[in-house]
Amino acid sequence: MNIMNVEGLVLNIQRFSIHDGPGIRSLVFLKGCPLRCQWCCNPESQNPYVEMLFQANKCIACGQCVKACPIGAIGSLPGLEVDRKLCNNCGDCASVCPSGARNMAGRKMTVSQVISELNKDSVFFKYGSGGLTVSGGEPFLQPAFTTALLKAAKGRGFNTAIETCGYCDREILRDCLDILDEIYIDLKCMDAFKHQRLTGVKNETILSNISYISGLSPNHRFSLIIRMPLIPGLNDSEKDIDEAAEFLGGLKISRVELLPYHRFGVGKYRQLNREYSLEQIPVPPKESMEHIAQKFKSLGLNCQVGGK
Amino acid sequence: MLSLSLDDQVFKIGLTERVKQLKKRVVESTPWASSERAVLITRAYQETEGQPIVIRRAMALKKILEEMSINIADGELIVGNQGTKPLECLLFPEIQVGNLEKELDTMDTRPWDPVKISEEDKEILKREVFPYWKGKSTDELVYSKTRRLQGLSNLLYLNPDEYPIIGTGIVDHSLQASMGAGHSVFSTKVLTMGLEGIKEEVQKYLRALKLTDSGAIEKKELYEAMLITIDAVIAHANRYADLALELSEKADSVTRREELIKIAETCRRVPAKPARSFPEALQAFWFILMVIRIESGGVGDSAGRFDQWAYPYFKKDLDEGKLTLAEALEYIQCLWVKFSEINYWKKEAVARFHVGLRPQHLCTGGQTEDGLDATNDLSLLCLQASIDVGLQNPAIRVRLHKNSPEEYLIKIAELVASGMGHPSIFNDDVCIKQLMAKGVPLQEARDYTLVGCPAVQLPCKEPGFSYGGLMNLAAALELALNNGFWKKGNRQVGPQTGDPRSFSTFEDLMKALKQQVEYMIEGWQTANLIVEEVHAKLLPTPFHSTLIENCIEKGLDKTRGGAKYNFNPYISVVGFADTVDSLVAIKKLIYEDKELTWEELLSALDENFSGKEILRQRILNLPKYGNDDDLADSIAREVGALVAKVVRAYPNNMRGADGASGISIISLGANVSFGKVVGALPNGRLDGMPLADASSPVHGCDRNGPTAILKSASKLDHVLHGEPSILNLWFTPSALEDPQKLVALLRGFTDLGVSHVQMNAVSRETLLDAQAHPENYRTLLVRVSGYNAYFTELDKEIQDDIIDRTPYAAF
């Protein structure tokens, strides 16, 4: 099959992304993720299928969706909220919604379609090594699509990057190494038990993948960047940081990026009618992030707060 | 390209204590007006009654320069003022007196650019100034001539019988009608020849005159007027030399004493003789700018290509060890502070449409006439000085091209990130082509600079006054939808172009729109010619004319066609994106998808979409200009070209028929006022709401970020437009932290052939806090279209408008 015709489930393509790799980039978010991190700021990217999002503040209560819904999932709950027990995400409501309050998250796209979106900003990619960053969800949950997309982008001279949770088969990862300029892998927590509690999966695969890629990096051109989301009280204890530092100290990585917890995703949980479990957690102060960064730096690691 | 060789340390010096004090003096000043200039010019005109107007103008300038109060502030290195204190608005009763008289008691409380004035000054004005000028001022003549043309005054004026006049907000010429020419560019002739050298040139032409030749008498009068003004300017500089010496005797430190003695020597030398050093060049420039301001009372004057003309002096002084880099930087900083002392008095009607306007331009970078990169060390120091000084002026205009060096772009990115609203960024590729399309040879075109808000100008080869007022494009559309009837004014204003219900194709609507635009532009052109005729008659500027290429040679004042090039002024187009989006909605819903009838749309507009929210939401979610959407962008291109072609059909009949400048899509703060005269629009905008800013997308309709906006803007036919259009992008500060990202954005901008871009670094939170606590944000700058203004000085409505624009949060 021609790689341009491979289909994937894309959540969104975001132009002018400037914190996920060098230069100006288009971030392609894929839908579906094997993890369920409690702090996830893109909950709509988790399920590997199309979902209906409802932004109540945009709703003008015109009621067109009530008529459009073939199974009567809208109308019984107050505020025109959808009954998620009934909703099968068919999208009929979103297609009649005049205000865009109802939206379908996720659409099937071919590599060719994504590339034509990327081409729109190719004039900017030329400078400062800009290009494509595949993100998620988890890109490697759609390995054929991700690989084809990276190949096609590389073929057009775009700089290529991926953001992965690292929870995937080693072979899939290995197959992409030659077509990647930047690999971002999350390191969420060293403690296996805690990792499972916070993300829903164990961290063995992730850690071994990080070690594996780090071991290969001298023979490849890609840069390996470890990203650590830091959630106050969950994975930022002295012990957490020390263990991470020890692990990373033995690896060959370009840098560590500390991503302070933020709450930008809270509203999306409401749009999905889901609970956000971290309501009580405050955004960490800048000083505490700098303090942790200092610790990594003192061990000789290149470390920064926020994405470059 | 000249090698950029600055030691990085120079960028870390920051402001010296002296400059901090000078800056404090300006920041703590409030705009005010005094009667001084008004009284002096009144007396001068009384003394010269019956003489030729050029002589009267020259004698008036002489009297003002001889008798106006002058001062040298503590610590100043560059001296010279237009008024007695920073932010003084000079009053020009010869240009407008009616508004001044009417607004005397309200100017300090008005929401737009309030100006303080003392009771004593008010009394003096009432006693000595107003009675003399009644019926004689420029604007009165403009209005009386305009009023005689019924259709024109119907289009321009809310109530044509009233004076002072209030505009309709459909076509506006209030600024040109009530101000001097302005838009001047510094003439380097002053540096190389000195005024004495220019004087010899004038005398040579005067001697060669044969008085029996046709027009020779008028030429003789002009030459004599020029000579009077040249002597007056030299004498004025000597007043400063005397003052500096006087102060030096009282100076409280040896250092200051020596500085003042040096200032005295400099003022004795320049602008009379050629400049020999960097400080002399800067001082000569400053005197000339002040005198041009005092003589003509316009807006948007420019230092021209400062980094080009000042560079030889800068380099020589450094090479010879006469100046250290740090000293040179301090001189630049001192000059930068001086720029912010300048202010203008505007009548309320003008202030409403041009809020915060007091730009003094300065251009850096670009190309040499041979097409090589012209960036030098001084270009970088200029940008650094703007970062360090952190004031509104000089409004930095940078020229970019594909070979602009990386260091320059990074410094530009740093200046953008400093959040001062600088710089305004222009694309050489487009601006040079715009000039060439008007018939300017390539090498000359490469020497362009920026004046006004903004206009491309050839330094000292054009008469200035390139700004030709504003047209409300959204109003043109509304007139086309209502057969020429103006809903807000409840009267027929435009031609009857048919009931849209009878338009069987989208092209029928475009035809009606074109006719409305043609009618407006015809009116605009007529109004322009009236203004130019009156200026030529009443406001010749003999001193400035000595500095404009060909004026001496032709023996013609610049207001009468003396300059080498005399392009028609450009018109500013307001409400562009609203018009485009409205046309997209009509094309799609009525003509393509046929899901809406004209009847339904027109009644929804009449009812301001009340009860029609489903339709409005449907419209709001249609394709919009600013998203790199080919459908919307192709209509944008079509609309821009439509207006530009109509405008460019008119040559300049007054000053020499050099052809038209064209259009600039820009709003100058008028998008709020102009929005008030337009009802609900087919793009879903509600009755009376602000129109889109400049050539930016409608607020909140840009969904794909700045690269998409730049792409959309690149699809306009900028060369056909003839002038750069203002494009504002807004960023939260975190999006600007890494200069490399902006550099990539700017390189893309250059490649795309967008004419101009302005990047604003402010957070919503900052603006909201500034609105609540203005005292903490006195120097917070923002862009209001093509110029920057202090945010806290803006009217709340305009502040809200700025806050509402989408900031690009960085993800």
C-alpha cells in the first residue's frame, strides 16, 4: 500500500506549535492512548474512537440536536447534556449544531491529507528546523499510520519529532528511529506501583524502551528528550526526583524538560461528561520547578522548565 | 553587507542614570497645550498683512523661532524643543481655530487623548488669537468649499451646516483637513551641506532668475522666503548655544559644565554647517525635526533611514576614538527620549478616529541602492536603545529582506518580546515593487523609508502628506445591501445600486459594492483635492521646501508640486475583514448552498439578528478570512483589488499628476468609531460593534494561529494595493520567549510577500490589570493599528477592543 493512503484517526492538527521541537511546527495529535494519566490535559485524545464533545457555554439551546439525535440521547438531561449511556458518538447532533457547541473529536485522515495540512506552513518549516511533531494520545497506538506519516514528512524535508509515552513494542519504536529528528518520551514516575496507580499501566516497558533508545542514540541522528510532567504531591517527591535523576544520569539523552502541572484541560473533562480527579491540586510555583531543575543540572544533565 | 562586529557587552549596558532621569521627566508629563505658538503666529500674521503668503509664512516661522521659550533640561545631551515642556501640543490657529475654540473647555476631560490647558492660556487665546483667525483658518476654507458640493458634504458630514464639523464615519478626511502636511523625512542634505550650503544654492537660483519670465515673481518670493527661514533656523540654534553657555556658568558639576560648553559648540556649528561627528549629526537632525514640526504642524514625521545616514559619523567617531560605544549608545538613548516629548493637538473628531496618535518614525535595515543588505552595527544599537528606553517613540520601522542578517532578526525578536509594541516590520520585496509599480526606478525605490502609519516614502523626494483619510468599507457594503441608503444616518448617502433581492448572481452584488466604493472614492478624491488646493494656497512651507528634492530647482513650494515625486495620497481602508467575511457568507449561503434568501438575511440584519441566533451562529462558523482558507482568502484578494483599482484610477491633479498611491488596509483606532455607524453585517457582527482591526481577521475568527493569518494576508495583491497594509498579530509573552521562533516566523513572512506585520506581546491578564490599575502601567505600550500608543491612555472601549482580540497562548 502506498504510504500516502494509510489512514489514521487524527484528533487535531495544531499549527504554530513552538514548544514541541525546534522551529515552528505543526503538531498532529492522534487519538487513542494506552495510558490514563490522572492529570491528562487532553482527555479527548484517550479513547481510540470518535467522540462527541459538548461545550455548554457555546450552546444557544436551539434544540436542533434533540431532533437530530436518532436514539434520543439528548433532551432528557438538563442543559441539553447528552446521555453518555445512550450516546454512540454517531455525530448527527454535531452536524446540525449551528454554534459549534457540539463537535466530533477525531476524524479519519490519510497521510496524504495530513501532509497537505503540513504543507500549508512549509514556508515556515524551512527556517530553524521546523516541521512535524506527532503527538497524542499515543502515536504508536497507530504504528502503521505514524510510521507512514513520519516517512512522508521526512521525504518532504520536514524536521520530524514524536511525543510518545514509550509504552509500545520495541520493534515499532526501532522502525521509526531513522526517520526521526527528535524523540520525546515521558518519564512519569520511577516507582512501578505508583506508576500503575497514576497512569493505569506499569512502567517496565517504558523504562526499558528509554534505555534501549538511549543506547542506540550514538549511532543515530535523533535527539532523545525526556519529559517529566510534575504533578504536586503525586510524582514530585524528593524520592521521585532522586530516583529519576539516578536513572537518567546513566543514559545518553539530549536534555530533560520539566513540564509543570497545569489545569488547561479541566474544561475538556466537562465536555466529555467525565470527572476530573485532580480538582484539588494547585499549579506548582515557579521556584519549586527551578529547584528541581537545579538538582538535575547539578548531576550534569541538561535540564529546562517547559518545552523548547 | 557590513560586518556586524558589536561586542555583546554593549547590549547589556542598559540605561545610564542620566537617561533614566530624562525618561522619568517625560513619563511623568501629561499632554498639555499652551498659547505660546498660537500667539506668536497671530502677531506675525498681523505684522505681515498684505504681503505674499510665502513671505508671511517665513516671517511667522522666524518670529516663533526667535521668541518661543527654549530650555535645556538637566542632563540633556541633545537639545531643542517644539514646546516649553515635554508633551506640549503646539496649537496651529492658522490651520484650525473653530474646533479649538469650541473644545477649549472640554479638551482636558474628553475620553480621547485629553489635553490640559491653563485658564490663563485659555484667556489669552480668547483675547488674542481666536478673533483674528475666525474665517481665515485652513479648515474653515476646506469646509466651506466642501459644503458647496452637496453630494460630497452629504457623504462626509453628519450635519453639513454645522461648524466645527462632525464626520459621518463613512469617508473621513478630518485629519488632513485640520492638520498640516507632516509625514516629512529627515533630509541628509542638512548634514552634508549645512544650511549655509543650502542657502548658497537658493541664492544661486535667485540670482539666475529672469524676472520677466512667467512665474518668476512667485519664484523670487519663495526663494526669499526660504532665505528668511534658513537664517531664522540658524539663529534659533544659536539661541540654544547661548543658553547652554549661560547654564554652563551655573552648572553644579564640572562634568555638566563641560557638557554644556560642548552643547554650545555643537549648536553654533549645526545645522548651519555640515556635521563632523555623531553628536553633531544627531543634534542637526533634531533641530530640523523641531523646526519642521513648528512650521507645518503635521503628524507622522520620520527620521528616515537613521542607521544609514548616521552610520558614517558613528563609525568615524568610533574609529578615531572620539566616542566609545557606550557613549554613542547614550547619545542614541538621549535622542530616543527626545522623540517621546513630541505631541499633537487633535480636535475631538480627529482624536476619536486616531486615538493615541503621536508617532515619530525611524527606519532601520533594508538594502543599499545596489540591493545589498544595508544592516549595520548602528541598526542593532537602535533596536537595543528601543528595548532599553522602553518608550513609544521613535516608532521603529524595520525593513526586512531575504538577506537580512540573523543577528538583526534576533534583535528584532527581542524588541518584540520586550512588549513595547515595536517594531513595525516591512517587507522590502513588496514595498520596493509597490514603488516601482508607480514608476520609480529600482535603485531609487530601494532607498525607501516609512512615514505616517505607515506609508512608503522616498526620503525627501515627496512632499509628505501621503495620508489621505479613511474609508469605511463595511459601510460601502451596507450601502450596497440597502440601495445606497444609510441606515444609521437615515438618509440616502450612496448611489442607488439596486435592491439585493433582485441580484440573481453574486457578481451582481460585487458590482453594486464596486459602485458604492467608486462613489465614495470619487468623494474622497474631491475632498483631497480641496485640501491640497487650500494647503497650496494658505500653508506653503518654505523652510521644509528647501530640503525636498527639486523644490529649489523648480522654484516651487512642496505644497505646489515642487517635489520630485507627487503621488496622490493613499486611502486607509477600514472594516476589511468584516466585509470579506460578509461576502463569504452571502456567496455561500445565498448563492452556492441556497439555504438562505436575501429576504431572510436582510430582515435578520434589520433586526440585528434578534431571534435569529441559529442563523447568526451558522454564519459565525462559516469559513473566515485569516485562516488560510482559500475560499475566504480569494474573496479577500478580490475585494482588496476592487478598492485598489478604483483608488489608483485617480492621478494627483493638484501637484503634478504622478499617479495614485493606492490603499492601505489599516484602522488607526477608527475601527471602533466606524463600527458605530454600521448596523448588523452578514458576517454576524452585531449593530454598532467595532470593525476588524486593520488587515487582521475579525476578532475571534482566526482559529488557526499566526502562520495561517500570515498565509491569508499573503494572498492579497499587495503590489496592486500600492501601500503596505497593517497586520497585527497578538502573542502572549510565553510565545515570544524563544527569539528563534519569531525569527522563523519573520523569515516566512518575508518569503510570503506580506507587506507588513506587527507582533504584539501582551497577556490578557496584563491588559486587564492595566485597565484596573493604570498607574502601574504608564509605559505599557500597545499597537493600535499602524502606530503604538500607551495602553492606559486609550479610551476604555478601545482597551476592551484590544483585550478582546485573540492572544495566541503557547501550547
